[in-house]
Amino acid sequence: MSQNMYHWEALRKQQVVDRKYAALKRLEEKKAEEEAARTEAAAREERERQERISARKAALQEQVKERDLTGIKKSYKQREEEIQRLLREKQWHNGMIDSMNQRERQQLKTDLIRDHKGKEKVLRDHGLYRGHPVFFSDPMYN
């Protein structure tokens, strides 16, 4: 009888060991499946990214192919007109400053600094820094 008990005990221990190895095998299979799924997802994301990049490049090439050269010439002409207008405004501005007397220049400078401080407070409330008012005032006012 003791031999049967020894045999049954050995069978029970073997079943415990078999269950252990079966559980370890299931864990390894599950890890392998997760790794395969992760690899496939990464490959799919990379493929989608490459498709987006190629679509963006194709759209840009299409825009370049269909670009109208008259539009470029027109925009160049518009830029030149804008530069000329700004130069005229600068000349007018400088002429106005030259014609002002010292008291008017000082008043204008005071107004500019006051305006700067107001804008500085608004920017400060948003976590930004405007800079020193000297950088925003025209040296012609001095």
C-alpha cells in the first residue's frame, strides 16, 4: 500500500510541475502575441506615416506644376508697390517729426512710453515679456 501512496504522490507532484510549465508556456505565448501585435501596430503606423508624407509631397508637386506664373509676377509687383508706399510713409513720418517742436516731441515720446507700459501689462498677464521701451521708440524723438 505504501508503494501506491508513493506512486500517487509522485503523480500529484508531476501534475503540479506539468501545470506550472503549462502556465509558463501560456505566459510566453501571450507575451509573443503581444509583441507581434505591437510590432504590427508599429509597422502599420509607419506605413500610414509614409503614405501621409507621400500624399503631402504629391500635393505639393501638383501645386508647383499648376502654379500660374502671372500670379508670381503680380505678387512681385504688389511687393514693390508696398515697399514704395512704405518708403513714402516713412518720408512723411520723418518730415512730420522734423516739423515738430521739442515740447511736442517730448509729449509724443511720453505717450509712446505710456502706451508701451499698457501693452506690457497685458503681455505680462499672459506670461510674456515685451522688452524695454527704448527699443520701441524712434531715436528721432530724442
